[in-house]
Amino acid sequence: MNKAKRQRLEAKGWKVGSADEFLGLTPEEAAYIELKLALSKKVRQYRRSKNLTQVQMAKLMRSSQSRIAKIEAGDASVSLDLLIRSLIVMGASRKDLARMIASSSRASTS
């Protein structure tokens, strides 16, 4: 948000802050959420790079298309375990996973 807009909102009595502040998240909780969101995004990118539809990916995972959609949307009901398993099913190596996790941690610290 630009400085002028922030000042206008604050002048009208609005409190401006981050989602972390609003939700009262600890740095660890915020990092966990950022990691899940980053991996969700990677699942979609990886699936598209493999030219798979959500239906095709669901068959690979023995799951449903709606579950794949939830994975890619970063739904709160999706575990880290499921995110990582979905990447492995599509052929991601341990090195690929390490890069994805490392890049998500760099993004959340900057």
C-alpha cells in the first residue's frame, strides 16, 4: 500500500497493518502459513509444467479433482504432508523440494 493511501485511511480512523498482526500470529505461525501457500503455488506450477489437468493429477494421486483444486488454492484443510506427496507423485525430487522450501523461506523473510 502506498504511503498516501495509508495516511488517508489512518486519518479517517482506520488501523492499517498486516494479516499477521490482525490475526495475532507468531512469526512461526506466519512462516508455516507462508510455506503452505508457497508449496500450493508450486503444485499448480509443477502440474501445469507437466501438462496435467487437475483430473489427471487426481488419478495419479488416487484422489479427486476437487481435492486437487483445494491443494492448489491453499485451502487450510490441506496438510503439508499432502502438499509434499502431491509434488513427489508428479516427479519432484528431494532436491526440487528443498529448493521450493528454501525459496519460500527467503520470500517470507524479505
